[in-house]
Amino acid sequence: MRSLTEFLKSLPGVMPIKAADAIYYDHVLSDEARRDIYARSSSYLDNVRLVGPDAAAALLAAYRDGRLPMKRGAKVQEAPEAEAYVVEAEKWRAENAERRRREECLKNIALVRERDFADHRFMDGVFFAHLGKGGGMLTIAGIEVTKSLRGFSSNSRKTTGWQVTFSWTGSDGVRRSSGSELPPEAYNRGNDEERNWGLHE
């Protein structure tokens, strides 16, 4: 999905920053349309806001009506990029519904599906939300999924990098796993029996 800034830039002649301010402070959009503009993630470090299909249609209508701040001398024109985005409304609704489902999975494990298991970052969030730190086992979608951790110390032994692995037997009977790459510490001398001489114990 497009960010609010990207969508506003696809409207010829619009001043994106002032237009964003107008959305929130000058009531250019209805409350309902404005609710379809939402944070990309729950992280306070991520201030990117995404434009849902209803908000996009409302913004395009506001642009055509001349209700968005424009650059000096600019006039309303055809906006093919914005129009194409609005046309794909059902695609964005489906993507948004999936995003919300995955967010709710952190509260309700019953919403997790077997196809989610291959996304180790997502699974790490699910396990953390339901078990806290460390490894363990959860029964998800009727399948036992195990989270395993493997630590690699730095040469100074002051820090540890972790490899996270999830393993399960799928509904088709096939054993599967997903996980993170080896951390940089895994390649240190201290984790290589042939090169770890002379290091602190």
C-alpha cells in the first residue's frame, strides 16, 4: 500500500506537507475517511502512515474539487497514478484485512494459520506475545510448533548473537522449519574450534 506522502505526491500540483496538515487539522476528509489512514506499524519509531482505499478515493475527490493545498499557479489535472490506486480498492482492502489479522494474532493465537509459520519474524512476535522471551512450544492451528534458540558469543564473551528456528510437522505430514540467518557472532574466532585459541574463557 502507498504511504500518505506518496499518494499526495501522485496528485499533480499538491503540496504534500500542507495537504497532510489539512487532512488532520482542516477537516478536508470526513472522520470515516480519515480513519482509513493508519500507522504502518505499532512502533513509535515508525511514523509512516498508509492510505486505505476509502481514504484514497476521498482524497482524489478532494483534489478534483480543489480542496487540497496547491502549489502557486498549479491547477487540477488528471492523476493517473492516484486513479489507478483507487481502482485497485479491493486489493488494498484484502491487504489491509490481512495486516489487521496478523496484528490480532498477537492477542488471539487462534487467528494464526499454518501458512504463517514460514514467516519467522512474524512467528517470533507470536511466541514472544504468548510465551515471552526464550524458546518453547505452542500448539497453533492444531500443530505443535517449537521455537529453538542457539546462542553465539562474541570473542570478548560480552555479547551474544542468536539464531532462532521454528520447526513443525505440517498438516501434510512433512517436517518443516523456518528461522533467522546465523548472527555475525557465529563467524567469530571464538565460535570456531580451529581458530579460537588465545581468547578469554
